Amino acid sequence: MTAPEHEGQKRHFAGKVAFVTGAASGIGRAAALAFAREGAGVAVADISLEGSQETARLITEEGGQALALKCDVTRSVDVKAALDKTVETFGRLDYAFNNAGIEQATAALADIPEEEWERVLSVNLRGVFLCMKYEIPLLLQYGGGVIVNTSSGAGVKAFPGGAAYSAAKHGVVGLTKVAALDYARSNIRVNAVCPGIVDTPMRLRVFGDTPEERARVLAQEPIGRMGTPEEIAAAVIWLCSEAAAFVTGHALVVDGGQTL
Ligand code: NAD
């Protein structure tokens, strides 16, 4: 049997535990796999239990340790229960990647239905707040750790037609900076990752996949292509690693130059 590529490489997160939301798909799934390849036990949390189970299966297939969880990040009972189960299963918590998110139907501000505003803010911003609120006491209990929150290029730059999404993602950067300051002396680092256009199911839902749409997307990308979920996962792993020990409160843009 051919050994997987990661075998034999140094595992930087051996004995550590990562909690990943939105881990049933796209960037979250790639990050969950990346944490596991670094040796961490991974709690795979998503509103879709089936999707979480599939990510967990992919991890265990590679010899990693995973726990599949159903968790709606807008519900504090779900978030608390998922984190309790994580600690009960793996015995600790070291890293959290708060990544669950939804897109907004493109519309000029006055045409955004109030319910759409509430829905997008609830998942993309309140969800990150709730996750951090209940992760931080656990991280403190186990001596500290690292949090990475998923913002977006839309969290540092304005794009037309996305007021709710952009407000939420700018909010994630703000929350990240304040949390970084609040816990800077407590051995907890908090950073955000701001992906550009990444080839995931969300990207397909937002931009479609006709040749014309693809050309329009690529025209926005100075580097001439979309990012891959694995490229965002690599940034998340770096932010969690000791190599980034002096980095906190940072919004790391990984976007092929789109926001320049
Ligand atoms: P995706 O749709 O492939 O995955 C998102 C996951 O989040 C799904 O598995 C979904 O079930 C889950 N989710 C949705 N609502 C949830 C909830 N309430 N509780 C728990 N889980 C929930 O999307 P993706 O492209 O992988 O996006 C991941 C993150 O990256 C999002 O926060 C998104 O806003 C951000 N982002 C994506 C892009 C891109 O181009 N794909 C660009 C910038 C930022």
C-alpha cells in the first residue's frame, strides 16, 4: 500500500486538539484534514451531521482521529454541547477554527430583506462570537491556545451588493482584534483569515459555473486563478503554529491579490 504523502513528515500538532466549524465542506473540510495531518485530534462540527461524518470518515481513512458533531453555530446550546463533547472525547482543546459561514443573495442595500440581514449576521458574526465565548474558557483551562476566525476579502474591502455579508465579515475582523487584545496576556492568540475567491460549493452557489461566470471570476483575480481550500487551510495551520507565535489580532488576506 502506498503511504499517504503526509506520512513520515513531522507532525507539529501531535497530542493537540482542534475544533473546526463549517467542517462538512469546502475550506472547513480542508482545514479539518490539515489539522489531522499535523497530528491533532479534530472535532468536526457542522450544521450538517452527514457532512461532518463524511469529513470524519476522510480523516480516519488517513489514520487520523476525528469526532463528527452536529452544531448550529447560531445556537449557544449547540456550541456548548459540541465543545463539551470535544473535551470529553479528546481531553483538551488547543485550536479553534471558527469558519462556518453562509453567503448573501447579492442585492443593493435597500433591497436586502431584513430576514436576510439577520440570517447572514447570525451565522457569520454571532456564530463566531458564540464559538469564541465558549472556546476561550476551555483554552484557558488547558493553558492557552490559538483561535482563527474566517473573515473574507469582503471583510477588508467593499464589494457592491453584499452589505450584510461584508458587515458580518468586517465584524469578524473587529471581534478578532478585540479578542486578541483581551487574551494577549493569557497565552491565547486570535487571528482571522480572509480568503479571496476559493473553489468551494459556496463559490459555485455565488458565482455559478458557466464559462462566462468563470471568466468574470478569473478577471477579478490578479493571480489568474481561484484559490483552493487547501491553500486557505495552509494559512490556518501556519497561524496556529509556533512559527506564528508573535502574530495576534491579524487579518491574514489569502486572495491571489484580489483586494489590492
Ligand atoms: P461551504 O458552503 O463549502 O462550507 C460552509 C460550511 O458551513 C457548510 O458545510 C455548511 O453546512 C456550514 N454551515 C452553514 N451554516 C452553519 C451553521 N449555522 N452552523 C454550522 N455550520 C454551518 O463554504 P466555504 O467556501 O468553505 O466557506 C467557508 C467560510 O469561508 C465561510 O465563512 C465563508 O464566508 C468564507 N469565505 C469563503 C470564500 C469562497 O470564495 N469560498 C471566500 C471568502 C470567505
